[in-house]
Amino acid sequence: MSLSEQQLKQYRHDGFLVLKHLFDQDEIDLLRRSAKEDKALDDHAFGRDDGEGGTVRLSLWNHPGDGIYGAFARCHRMAATADQLLGDEAYHYHSKMIMKDARVGGAWAWHQDYGYWYDNGVLTPNLTSAFIAVDPATKENGCLQVIRGSHHCGRVQHVLSGEQAGADPERVTEILERFELVHVEMDPGDVVFFHSNLLHRSDQNESPHPRWSMICCYNARSNDPYKDTHHPRYTPLDRLDDLAIKQMGVRRFADDKTDVSWLDPNHDASAKSLPNQTG
């Protein structure tokens, strides 16, 4: 696929772009089944207090691997879209699975991803995140919320709230007076790409329906971090044909011996500072 000039203008103006049905029902069903039956994913999940009485649960990894998660992150329609949005060769910065379970899934505070990635030696905010709806995402189950155009405000100071670092509340309040709040409701298989300086959050999931999502983060080759941290420096992305996902059939990620490089908060101190980079 190739984005139109209008879509690129919209992304630059709004800071986000929703691509409806980027993955079809068979593909997203395979991802959902694989994730929800994946013991390794569950074993590496960790929770973070949201400061509102809830807990956010997620698993996070660096290199995409050769399994079903890697097939989504490496497929042409994802990588080529990231190339266009970044105006450069995209490489995989990291991915995560957000497990916002029914009635217990916690909230995310207002934040910018670059508010965290700045400290990783990334010099510019030329990164994009692709949020894949694994389950339906609605207002009732805590869908992603964004402030349209807020990436133009630049990097905002972040402060601690519970175990999450959120954007300066005073500044967010003023931004909301001037910019539009958007609830990004999505069907399974929809993908929203958003700029690393876009302010975003989500409510707790108090509904009887889960809201799982997979988020693939991409950095531009020219934005290679100047120092080593817990996320990779430029690593060429071994791209796959879009048919690769369905070719896996019933293959499960947990059976893939190559595995991905999980970040574990029990052993990797850096993972303790990484629960806030999503919505």
C-alpha cells in the first residue's frame, strides 16, 4: 500500500492517521488467538499502578522475531507506511502488547512517547507508533484518546502519577482548551499511526469486554540514538511480504524458537521505567 498525499498531510497536521481494516478478520483473529494463548507473553507481562486505583498490564520486547508478532511488525503494509510517515527508512524500535482486561484494565495518564524516548539518546521526535486494535476499542472499554495537533506543542515536561509519568497537568489543561480531544474508537484490524509527540491517554476499562492492542514503534534510520540504552539503535528491518501472516496459519508465537528479546522488570532495571509509552 502507499499513502496518498492527503493522508500524509493529515498525519502532519493532526499527528495521527487511522487506517481502517489494515488487517483483515483472518489476520487479526490469528493475532488475537496467538496472543491470548501465549504463555511466554503472559509470563513476561508486568503491571503498573495508574494512580486511579487501577493497574495497566503489558509485555514489551525489542527485536520483532520470526513469529506472529514479528510478521505484523515486519510486513510491508506496516513498514512501508512507517517509511512514508517518517520520510526515511524505518526500523523497529520496540513493540508491546497492552492487555486491558475486562473490568480491571487500568488507565494511562496523558503523555507523549518522546517524553520518555528523549532520554534514550534519540535526538528528534521523528518516530511513529502503530496501534493495532486486537479487540474492539470503544469509549466503554478505554479506547485510545488523543489531542489532535498536540504534537505541534513540542516536548512537554512529564511528572510522576502513581507508577506512570504523565505530561504536566497544567499544560495539558491549557492544550485541551485550544486543541480537539478525539476518542479513537477502532474495530479489530484497524491501525492508528501516531507521532511521538502526540499527547494521548486512555480510561480504565470498567466494561465486561477486553481491550487488547499491539503497538509497534518505529524510529527513522537518520534518528539513530547517539548512545546505547534498553531499546535498539538502528537495526535493519528484515521485511516480509504481506502474505506472511496468513502463511503462518495456525502456527503459534510460543512455538517459535527464535523468540523476541523480552524486557522483564524483575531482571532488567530499564523495564521499570517503560510502562508509560502507550495508550
